[in-house]
Amino acid sequence: MKVEQIYTGCLAQGAYYIESNGEAVIIDPLREIKPYLEKAEKDSAKIKYVLETHFHADFVSGHVDLAKATGAKIVFGPNAQPTFEAHIAKDGEELKVGDVTIKVLHTPGHTMESTTYLLKDENGKDYGIFSGDTLFIGDVGRPDLAVKSDLTEEQLAEHLYDSLRTKIMPLADDVIVYPAHGAGSACGKNMSKETTDLLGNQKKNNYALRADMTKEEFVKEVTEGLLPPPGYFPLNVKMNKEGYASIDDVMAQGLQELSPEAFEAAANETGALVLDTRKPEDFTKGFIPNSVSIGIDGNFAPWVGALIPDIQQPILIVADQGREEEVVTRLARVGYDNAIGFLKGGFQSWKDAGQEVDTIQSISAEEFAKRYEQNSTMKVVDVRKPSEYQAEHVETAQSAPLDYLNEHLAELSKDEDLYLHCAGGYRSMIAASILKARGFDKLVNVEGGFKAIAETNVPKTAFVCPSTLK
């Protein structure tokens, strides 16, 4: 028996490959299926099942393409109603894969079709659970993504409480937990950086598995402090439930090479968003006017999903040469299938063609400190998360989290210098590009973000909750 976790850091997502005696199963695959096909071919194994723990919200799964390519059967748990052919397993049903057995455990709560798959080894011993978004390392799945008019997040949390205590906690302590996500995913709020653990450790250390926890306490703790989910989540659920275009077709369309002239014409004719995926420090020195910076080396896909509300938006790509395929792939992972080409030769070809170029001023934290000392009333805009801002911030800074930047535009003036920073520089350049495209020209990006500012003598403060004051 072979069990392999295939972890994708940008999505904090774990897919799984299980092989036994010439048969294989893939659990929660990503959109690009080639790695799974290669693993099976290397093991001379036939992929028998594609198991889905639920209809994923934060990425588009590869179940449809993988089934077409291999003849494997797609399996969902009870309550799932996909529009394509799939096996809807019963609670307690067992699936044979080579010499091992996979038992279906219906664990509603994150969503009502959420299912955990219990792997039993060749001797019938419980080996591991593939818990999807039901149980993470250090956390459990958020119960607000499947809210409907007749089902509240509190009711979903109650289902989750029951699922954990009737299906998962009774299992032996030496069972390995294989979750669908780790730290950085928006599907939970307190996930560990570890991506697997023993169930016994989780019973001791995971707040949601406390033995003495009442259902009321569980509901309160699990629902407390949940931030709104990214806007693209429902769209990904729809694609995972109804199917989607072939990844090969998406890649072929997105990887069309365009000269600077053709690129400009395509932008004008289609109204495409120009997405610049280079490093922030390269973008600031020169970029195509009105383009948006979301660097491929950061949390690219989640920020695309959070900041580009229309999943059908045509997208034109500016990328470092040789990374165009990576960009199109990572867009497709979160359902942005309408990339229509990339700038051949990268940004340098745009400059060489004599096309118009824009810039954003960037300064060091030390220069920022000097300017602040001379003018402490200058406008400082902190685009970090509210929790980061509350922990510590520049004394006079305004909080305008990147996720909700559009809601703060009315508070910002186009007539004064705006000094933007985040934690390290990635998010502030995204914010600067968005503001620039909206006519804010007096922008100054602080390199190194708050991490660098913290090393200067700029006055800083922290938010103090009134309830803690005596």
C-alpha cells in the first residue's frame, strides 16, 4: 500500500494518491491531472476511483477530466447532487482498492455532503482518514459556506459537532489524519502549518475536539470570528457540481502569444483585464497603464479570486518569460478560465515597442521614517488584515484591508500623497496598482512593509479592546 500527499502551497491544499496491488484512487485532485496520471503509470496502476470529500469552494477539482481520461468512477458522499455521472455512496459503504478498503463516513457540517474516507490496510486495520474540510490539523471546517434559507451556520455547526463525535473521535488514536487544507486556506481559521497528524494528538490539541465540550460551546467557538468567504467560492462550487471546460482547452486559449500590438488590440476589443504577475519590485519600475499587479510568487490564486469578482472576465497576462504556463494553470485552479493570451517577450517587449509605460514610486522604510518625522500628518494607508493592524500599526495609519479596498475609496483623496504598506510589500503593490487604475496618481509604496517600518523610529501603537481596560 502506498499513500502519498500531493500538497500545493499556493492553495494550502492536499490531494492524495493511494495505490494497492495495481489499483489506485485519487482524493480531491487539482485541475491539472497530469501528475496523477504519471504516478499511476509509474506504478503500473489503474486509477479506479476519484473520491471527492465535498464540492470544493476554494479550487476547481480535477475529478471530471480525470474520470474522462482514465475511466475512473467519481465518488461523492450522501446528499451530493452533481449534474454529471457519479456514484453517490451510502454512509458506511466500503470500496475495494487492490488489497485495501476505503469506508465512507458521512460527516456533514462543513457542507451537507461532506464525507470522510477511512482507509483500512491489507489486514483490515484502520490506517488513516481523508477528512476533507471536516477536520483540519488544529481546526475544523468553517460551517458558513453551505448556508441556505433553511439552514443557518449555527445549524451546520451542530451537524459538524455530531459528525466529529460520532464518526471521527471514536476512531483509534493511531489513525493518521489527512486533511484537505493547511495553514493559509480560507476554509478554516486556526489551521496548523503541519499537514498531517495522529488523531490522538488532535484529540488532545484541537480545540474543537475537546471531550468535555458541549454542543453550544462548539457552535459558539466555531462560528466566532469568521471573516466573509472570498467572492469566488460559490462560483467554484458551481463548477465542481456542474462540470467545466477541459483544462487542455483552457491552457490552449490562455497560452496564445501576442505581440505588443496584438496585445493592445485585444485589450481594447475585449475589455480584458491586464494582469501583471511579475515581482512587485519589477512592477513598480514600469508597467502597462491600468494593469493590476498580483505576483505569481505570492498567494496568487486566492488574491485573484478575492479581487477579480467576475470569474468570466477576459484576462491578458504579463509574465516573466517561461512562466506563462504556470500563470494560466494557477488561474484555472480557481476557475478563471478566460485568459485569452500573454504578452510575447514579457514586459521588455512592450518597452522595446515604444508603448506607453507607467510607474509607481517606491521608497525604503528609512526614507518613510524621515518623511514621517517631517510631516506626521501625512496619509498612511495600511492594507493588511484587521487582525494584523490591531496587533500593531503606524500610529496615524488608516486601516484599509486589501480584500475590501474598494469600500474605502471614498475615504482616500486623489489630491494628497498616499503612503501604502502591508506586511512585506506584496499586498501593498496590488493595492497601489488597483488605486492607480482608478485614477490615484500620488501613490508611494513603502518597500518591506510593516516588517521594515517596525525597525524604524516611526511611532507605532496597538489596538486595545475596551473590555480589557480596567
